[in-house]
Amino acid sequence: MIGLGHYLLLSGILFSIGIVGVTTSRSVLKILLSLELLLAASNLSFVAFSRFNGDYTGQLIVFFVILVAAAEVAIGLAIVVLMYRHFSTIQADELKDLKW
Amino acid sequence: MSSFFFYLFATILILASLAVVLARNPLYNVLSLIIVIFSLSSLFILLEASFVGVILLLVYGGAVLVFFLFVVMCLNLNSQTFTTTQQSRFRLLGWFIGLMFLSEFSLAIKSFLETPTIQSASIRGTIEIIGKILFTDYLLPFELTSLLLLIAVFGIVSLAQGALKTDGEGT
Amino acid sequence: MVNPLLAWIAFFSPLAACVVITLFSLRSKTYSAFLAIAGILTSFVCSVLLFLQIFHVDPPIELQQSLTWIHIDSLTINFGVLVNPLAIMMLLIVTGVGSAIFIYSMGYMDEDQSSPRFFAYLSLFAFSMIGIVLSNNFIQLFIFWELVGLSSYLLIGFWYEKPSAADAGVKAFVVNRVADFGFLCGILLLWSISDVGNGRSFLFTDLAGVVTHLDPHLLTVVALLIFCGVIGKSAQVPLHVWLADAMEGPTPVSALIHAATMVAAGIYLLARTFFIFEPLSTALTVIAYIGGITALLAATLAVVENDIKRILAYSTLSQLGLMVMALGLSGPMQGMYHLTTHAFFKALLFLGAGSVIYALHHEQNIWNMQGLLKQMPITGVTFLIGTLTLSGIFPLSGFWSKDEILALASKHNSLLYWVATLTSGLTAFYMGRLFWVAFWGKAPTSGHSHQAHESPLVMTIPLIFLAVLSVTGGFLGIPHFLYPHAEHPAINISVALISSVVAILGLAVSYMIYGKRPTRDPLETKLGFLYPVLKNKYYFDVVYGWYVDHVQQSVAKIFFWIEEIVLVRFGVHGMTGLAKAAGQVLRRLQSGLVQFYALVFVLGVVYLFFIMVTKL
């Protein structure tokens, strides 16, 4: 039987991979993609809890998270484009202007 | 039967997400994410949350990832752009943290893994039911998110405007 | 019945005068003078009323009224007044002689532009002195003791543009500081060993009851420490060095503070707290000998002085020595009696000297004065009365009070008796010297003394007032008023005869040497090698100067080093260096790289998660 634990473990694995992606990627685009992975992981755990606790709240939260994630990605990509125009590169290392 | 599908989709999910992180070509990154979305959506449907599953596909697969593809193609990114390693200098530390997190997480959900839980049969996340709750209990967040999307549009338009202006002056 | 409100009014009225002058009338000389005189006269009237209330009341009234000022656990400090015949006598002296001097100052300081400040300081002094007189506990006494020292400093250095005056003020204050340290130690030691039933107390009344139960050795230490304060304030050897230099202040200051009242505060303290000293024979002996040594030493120094005020200053030192000696011989009554008469005639002498100085436009060397008796009759006659009183000529007041002390000494300690008698002879000699040189003979035909004329009424009336007191003081029955239950032996004829003979001898010898008014002091040659020793005041100042320059400055240098190197360089700069280094290290966190920030963020989350998981 597939229990809640399986889904949660899956969600955890996904989240860890997302963290690895965020911290080890050099290109800003890949960071954004990994960010999406993080969100997906939490969505999965919400739906799993919803299913196993008999409460629709989890699914509704997922609904809103998807919406907000969409908005966030849109703006994020706009910034990436601007960054490319300004620095001619999308390596995260290049954004060093606020260095001490 | 459902456990077979679960394991199938779970494996695809994990492999695809690894591909998102590890692949070199940015195009492969994005396409891998699409696969992630697909498998995730399947898992949602397995969990009787058909509405959010389809919404996920529509919004992510239909809009967000297409947007990503646009950007990738717009910036003309391919694997030749990255002659140096694609990993940042915090590579080892990042992997280590990820593994740490995973182990802690497993510890945290130990109780869930040991005792089997039963899926509640009453949950059926159909569009009808979700819609009803959405427009009664969660009406306010619903309206507010529409406002949020409007503000996001404003943001992007003003960012683009600025870019257009500098572009115009430059040439 | 005694009304304690009178005491409080007498206490605070000079303070009110001082405050009003400082706030409102620092520009106006006449207003300030009138305010100050009003303040002290109010106190005087209250003192007289109090005197009338307790006069001839038997048993003698002792009234105390105080409020608890500080109360922390077992520490209680009061603020109050203790009124008994002794206090009222002293109050009458302070306010009475004080009023005379305040009025006199109006004339003396009329040419000085900063006289409002003078009157403010004088009022402050009056307040502090009355505080010492009326205080009912050691801590309050000490506070006013210090305040009096402060007023003295301010008044000695009143003409602060003159470096010698400023230095003299500092010297007075520093020497008193040294003495007051011992005083404070004594007070605190006494408090710590006192146990008056409901805890420890500073109150005189409480301590008087409990003193008999305390360990006499500790009590001797306490007594000697308290006497340290007296050594400083009343200028006994070895802390006498400040009084002569204190003559830099204006003459009314010298009269009031350094003759009649402040220096007498030490004697008053001893009399007020005599219950501590009474059973301690060792302490009393020490006190008596110090008094005797001071008396003789000062008298020898007065013989070679040429500044009229310095002669009087050493004379004061000498008489104070006699008073201390009297107290050391268990004679508080005799000591206080002499204090009273001394206040009268010493103030008289100083004011007379001031009159002379004023008339001669601040000339103070007696060798530049001649025949003043003819030029300034009132001043001259009153000065003569003062001289005779000080020398102890029958039947003036000085005779009676000094005689009591001599009689006491003859009964207890013949060495000190002869020291006192010798001192009296020297006193008569140098006062005679002063009088013959400055006042006697024909007026000169030219120079300052030729132009001198009598001082205005505002200055001569106080002189007359004090002269009358000096003459009649012996008949006022002061000892009976102060200590009605003590034994009052009849006059000792042999002592009286010897003292009168010695006094007349002194005056005669001085006439022999100085009556013909030589142009220079013949003692310079006659005394030979002694003369420079006396002129240098037995080299006390030299020794102290050496000590300060070498010993004290070395110690000060060590502390300076500790502060500069250890505290400042290591401490302060070290701290800043440490902060800077920490900053240099920590600024690396601001790498500007978003990924790094995200990493740290996640690191934090992982850590928190770790804590939560392992705790669970």
C-alpha cells in the first residue's frame, strides 16, 4: 500500500534536488527552474496531506501556489532578459555590484 | 495496481528532476521540467485531485514553461555558451546541504513511514467540488490573486518599457 | 519653651541670601550687600531669641529635631538640628561677629567691582558654618565641614587673577582634604562599631549613650582620626601651613573665617563630641601636646613676620593651639570660653588691620606704617584694646579665658603649663612689637601713613562693637552658661599673677626694642642663625613641597602610565581594533552573489530543521 509517508518522501527528495539546483547552478535560468522544482515538491506534499486527511484545504492551497508561481516566474524571466541585455551574460557570478 | 503507477511516475519524476539540475543544455533543462510537470500531474490525479492536476498542466506546461522556452530561444542559449563548468563554486557545499536536508527530512517523516495510513475515500477533488469551495470559503484569496496577477502584469510591462527605452536610445 | 523653627530659620536664611544674590543681583553692589547683611542679621536675631528661650533654664535644654534623609536597610542618615547651650553660644558668636563683619565688608569692599560675588560667597560660608554648629549627626556635620572648606577656598582665592591668591586657596583646600580623609575614616569607623540597640547610628545623641560600651582601643583610634579633621581645619601642627597663606584673601574673610569661626570649628567639634574623647587618656594626651606645640611654634613664627595680617594669622594659630591644648587637658569649658573671647578680640584685630590696610591703599608691611594712632584714632584705640586683650591683661576678657586654661594646665601637666606661659609671653611681645612699630609715635611727614585718615563709620562701628565685647567678655558668665553643672573653681591667684607678670614683661621688652621706632627690625641681626629658620617657617613648606614634587608626582606618574598604556591603548584602542578586525572578517559575507545568500539561507533552514528534528 502506498501510504502518506511515500508521498512525503518523494516530496522531500524533490525538494532536496531543488535545493541542490538552486545553490549549484551557475546560470540564472537554471536557478529559476530549480525554484519551480521546489514549489512542485511542496505542492505534492500539500495534495498528499489533503488526500490523506480528508480536507480540501491542501488542494486549494496548491491552486493558489500555482497561480503565484506563474506570476513570479513571469517577472523573474523579465528580469533575466534585462540582465542579459545589461551584462551580456546570465551567469549569476557576474552580479557582483553589491560586493563589499 | 495504483502502487505500480505510483512507482512508475515517481521514478520518472526523480529522474527528470535530476536532469533539470544536471543537464548541460539549457533546452534539456526546460524540457526535463516539462516531464516533471507531467509526472507530477499524473501523481495528482492518482491522488484524486483531478482539478489541480489539470490546472498544473495548463498553467505550467502551457504557459510557464513555454515562457522559459521563449527566453532560452531569445537569448540564444545552447551548450556552446558555457565553455566553463556550469556549476558554481559552491557545488560541493550545495550537494552536501541537499543531502543533509534529505536525511533530516527522512528523520522527520519517520513516523509517517512506519505506520501505514489509509487514503480517505471521501476526497474527490473534482472541479465541481473545488469550485464550490473556491467561490465560498476562499473567495477573498481568489479575488486577491487576480489582483496579484494584475500587478505582475504591471511589473513586467514597466520592466519591458524601461528596456525598450534604453534599447531605443542605444541604437 | 524652645522653638526649633528659629533654629531652622537661622540655618537657612544665609543660604536664601546667597541664592537670591547669585540669581538676581550679581550686578548691583549695594543690593548684594544688603541682602547678605539681611540674611546674617536674621540668623542673629533668631540666635538671640533662642538664647533668651534657654537662658537660665535648668536642667539645660537639649532639643533635637531631625528628619530621615536616607534610609537603606540598616543605614540611616538624618538631617536635623541639635540645640543646646553649646550650640547656641557658638551660633551667637558666628552670627553676631558675622553680622559685624558683613556690615564692615560693605565699606571695605566698596571699591571692588566683584563685591556681589563676595557677598554671595560670604553668605554661603555663613550657611555652612551654621550648618556645622547645628548639625546633629556626623555625616551632616561632615557635609557642612566640607562646604565650609569650599567657601574658604572660594574666599581665599577671591581675587583669582592674583596667582598667589589662587595658589593659597588651593593649598588651603588640599591640606584640609588630607585632614578630612582621616576625619571621614574616623566617622565611618565609629559608625561601624556603634550599636545603639536598633542598629548603627551617626547621631550624636545616640552615640553619646553607647560610647561607654565600646572597646577603648578602637575608640582611641576613632578619636585620633576625628582629631585629624581638627588638625586640618584648626590648623594645628603639622597641617598648619595653609593658614598663613590664607591671608591672601580680603581682610573681612581673614577676620571671619580664619580667626573667629571656621578655624574654631575644630574646637567646637571637639567640644560637641567630647563624650567620645572623655575617657581616653592617650588620645587626650596626644591632643594636648599637639595643641601645645602648635601654640609655641606659631608664637615663635609671629615674632619675625612683617606683614600685619600674617602676624595676626600666626597669633590665631597660637591661640588655637592653646584651645586645643585645653581640650586635651579635659577642659572643653575652658577651650570654648577662650574660643568665644578669641572670636571677639581676633575679629577686632583683623578688622582693625583691615581698616589700616584700607586707609593706606592696601599697604600691609608694618615697617611702612607709622604713628597710626594719631592719624586714625578710633582704629588705633580699638586695636590697642585688642592687643591688650590678646596679651591677657587684667581685667579684659582675654585675661579671664587664658587664665582658665593656664590654671587647668598647671593642675594637670606642668610641662604644658610652662609652654603655655612662654607662649603668652611671646604673644605679648610680638603684639607689642606690632603696636609700637605701626601705631606708636609721631606721624611721619611723608609717605602713605601721612595721608591716612580714619575709615568710614560703616567700618568703625563694628570695631567699637567688638571692642566693647572684648572688654566686657570676661564678665558675661560664659562658662556658667555653657556648663552650669561643671565645677567652676575660684581663681588661682598664683597662676593669675604669673601670667600677668609675663604679659607685662613681654610688652615691656617689646617697647624696649621697638618703642623708639627703628627703621629696620633689629631682630634680624640679633637672632643670628635662628632668623632664617624662623623666616622659612621651620622649613615645613620646603619639606611638603619636596614631598609633593617627588613622592606624590611619582605615584601620579605610575597611575598616569596605567591609564595611558593599559586602559587607553589596550583597552579603548584595543576594543576598536578588535571591532575593526571583526568587521574585516565579517564583511566577506557581503559577497554580492545571490547564490551565496541563498546558500546561507538554506544552511540556516537546514540547521533549524536539524535542531527541531533532533530535539523531537
